[in-house]
Amino acid sequence: MKVIRTNPAHSVILANYYAVNEAHLQRWSPAVPYGHHSVESWRRRLEIREEEMRNHSAIHFIGTDTEESHVIGTCSLSNVIRGVFLACHLGYSCAERYEGQGYMKKIVSHGINYAFNDLKLHRVMANYMPENERSGGLLQSLGFEREGLAKDYLHINGKWEDHVLTSLLNTKSR
């Protein structure tokens, strides 16, 4: 497996990833309009992501097989804030067929290392729905600490969902 930054050339494998994993990811994802995961839609979004990376507001990674023929999982650093906050939000997803095999820990660790070492951020925040025990376990294994519970935090799959708020601090930035 390799972890790489997304680019417009990944539109086909990302469209395929979401097509294959649509039912698996639906429980944890916002509702999206028809065609949201088409190749053309992904190409456009990946071009926008290139601009986000250039202005350091977000960066997106994918874990792929060595040939980059399919996506194992995704990891995004978004809402990057500079100034006195120096923080971002972490988001991620895993293909159903790769769950429980340690891939997500590698992919998310890559994103965290980028946040702390390349972006020089102090805090990475990640939130998950309380019933998503896999996500909670992943974050705990990476050293994230629970900071609270936000009621009706995000509109997920057609309804407002509570989320556990966690963060990981960059001890080198103190």
C-alpha cells in the first residue's frame, strides 16, 4: 500500500471507490445528490482540491495499492486555520473489504504527520458518531483524546447526529 496526495488523475479510482462502498459508507456520510460520485464530478472536485492545497486550506490523501488501481481508504485535513489556532479537522473513510487490517492507521498516521511536520499545526481534531466504535478505536490508538460530546453536530445520512469530539496535539509545537 502507498499513501499519496490526491490529484485530478485519481477521478476514476475515487469514483469507483465510492460506487463500491456506497452502502458501507452511507451510515456515516452526509446525503449527496445523484451524480456526486461520478468520474466527472470527482475530476472537478479534485481540481478544486488542488487549489485548496496550494493555499494550504486543505489536503487530501488516499491509500492505494502499489499500482494506484484502487483506493483502500481516504484521509483529509480540512478547515486548516492558521494564526493563534494552528489546527485542522481530520476526516477519513475505509473500503469495506479492507476494514480491520491496519490500513487506516497507516493512512491516517500519514495525514497526521503531514499536519504536524509539513503544515506545522498544533492541533488535529477528529469527530465521530458514538456508535462508530471502529472510528473511536482508531482515534484512541493514534493518541486522540476525547474532549466532549456535541449534540446534533452534523447532518449525516438525512438526520442530525451527535458526535464525540477528539483531538491530538503536536507536542513538538509547545
